[in-house]
Amino acid sequence: MDGNIETRARGDAKTARRLMTPLTRKRPRLLPLLLPLLLIGGTLAFVVARPWLNGRGALRLPAPPAPFVGISVARAGALPIMREGLGNVVPMATVVLRPQVNGILVAVDFHEGQMVHKGDLLAEIDPRPFQVALAQAQGQLAHDQALLAGAEADLARYQKLRAQDSIARQQVDTQFYLVQEYQGTVAADQAAVDNARLNLGYARITAPITGRIGLRAVDAGNYVQTTDVTGIATITEQAPITVEFTLPEDDLPPLLAAYVNGHKLRVSAYDRTDRQRLASGVLTAVDSQIDPTTGTIRLRAMFDNREGHLYPNQFVNARITLGTITGTVLVPDAAVMHGPQGNFVWRLDLHDRVWPVDVRLAARNGATRAIAGGLAPGARVVVDGADRLSPGETVRPQPAPAGQ
């Protein structure tokens, strides 16, 4: 049995030597090919990575490119001191056309939305009833005037007879008071004539002011009365026109200082987007008290509105000029940054490196800020991209977008 085991072991060893023979034959062929490839790959990797290696052999990453920033140039100039508030266009006068007499509306002599002038005929009420009433009053006046004339003639005769002592004094006195009675009647008749003539005039409805007439509320053929609430139409005066707006109470002292001294404070009205100027006017009134609920003061400005850009009840942004600051440096308001140490701007040097510069601020007008100190005219300042800068960093300046 031991012989069999020994024979089997010898057979396994021979088999293992036969299996190992192909590998030992291939190894000398593969090694000469792999070694040159490994040397060439290592050399290429070293050459490519060498620019990013520091002196100690560590990997050195490429420096990031300089950031783009929008810049603007500080300039010397004057800056108007302006305040802005939300306003509402209020017409100088608004008139509702209501009939002064009752009657049938026989004509409407205007087009809706047209401009009318004071005295223009706008509508007519049937005048015939008022013409009849006038004629009747004139007839009664003529009758009573004739009675007065007869009584006055009799009084004159009675007075002559009384002078001759041919008539009683009582008769003369009675005639005298009769004349006075007829005089009162004639005066009442004259008032009735004037009233009838006035009603006849009211039958013609004319424009009491110059302005734009709105939509008519009643058509011709309807019976109109003096008690009608809506009236016939509404006329709104549009030139001149006013704007009522509010400002915070903190702006009241400089406002009153300029207003009381007689300065004409200019007011500009802008549309709701605050981009397009609609009209220019002057401040005409300041309210007598501050609104305690909002802490604002109401103001009123007058505009000639010849071009008709302001419309009644329109919402506008009103800007009032309180004065002008001269001899300052002007920069876009976007250039001013606020830090723990105060206000500063990023200024570019000749090598396009940025440095923080402390500045003292003055007034602001829209997107423009006046610098009272710390910056000279001609300095380049960053207005876009300043939130990611660090002192001494090199940047790539670009012109600032429009409006900055």
C-alpha cells in the first residue's frame, strides 16, 4: 500500500512539471516588452506633472484665473438732494353737470372724453315751458305797470286839487298808498320775469370749467330733474393739475427750511416703474400736521400738465429737490460697501489689484452717491462682483452695466 502512495506522488509531480513548463517559457518573452512600456509611461507622467509640483515634490494645483469685476470711475460734480414719495394725481376742480330745472333732455352736444372749454354748450332741456312762463310773467308785469301809471296820474291830480282845497286830504293819502302798493306789485312782477328768464337760461347747460368731460350718464329724450344724483356727466380740470404725496417726518426740517425761505422747490412726477418722468412742477402747499399713524407729512405740488401726461387719480412717484451738494465726488451707489469698520469702496490700483478704502458718505440721489471724503476723482471703483474680493487680489476689470 505504501508503494502505491509513492507511485501516485511521483505521478503528480510529473504532471505539475508539465503544467509549469509553458509559463516558464513565456516569462522571458513578456518581461522585455513590459519594462520599456513602464519606463516610458513613468517619464511621461513626470513631464506632465512637473509644472504642478513645488520644490519639495508635492503636487501644486494651477492658480485660479483672476475674477471679472464691473468698475466705474469716480467723478467730481454736483448732486441734487432729492426725496421721493408715493403720490396721487388730484385735479384742481371736478364738476358734476346736474340740471337746474326739470324737463326733457332734447340734445346732448358733446362727445364723451373730449376737452371742453368754459361756456361751451353741452346739453339742452326743452325750453318751451320756460318760454311760456317768461311770457306770462312779462304780461303780468305789463298789466301791473299800467295800473301803477294810472294810480300815479291820479295822485298827481289829487295833489293839485288838495292844494286848491278842493278835495279831502284823506283821499289824497289813500291814492298815495295805492301808488306804493302798485310799485311793490310791479317789483314782484319784475322778479317773476327775471326768474322765468333764468330758468330759460338753465335749459341750456354749458361747461362751468375747462377740462375733460367723462362718460354721459343720461341720453337725450330722458326726463331729467334737479334731484338727479348722477347728473348728466362729469368734467375734470386737467391743466393745471396737482399731485398730493407724502414724505417721512424726518425730511420735514430741511423741507421747511427751504420752503419757508421762499425757494421754489422743484417736484418731478414719475410713472409707477419710477423710470419715465411724466411732468415737472413746484411745491405749493405743506400740510399743517403730521399723520400720527404713518409718521408722514402730506405735500401738494402744482403741474401745468400741458402735455396731459398726468391723469386724475393716477398713482405716481414724486421726487422733490431740496437743494444741491457741490464739490463732492460722485460714484454709483452700488460701489459703497458696509463693513464692521464702516463704509468703504474697493479701489483698483495701476496693476488692477483691489484695496478697500474707507469713505465718508454724503447724500444719495437714486443710483448715485456723493462721497464727502476718502476718495479722489478719477479713481476706479468696483460696482459689480465686490462680494467675493480680498485685499490685494488681482482682478479683470470690465465696464459696469448701464445704470451703475
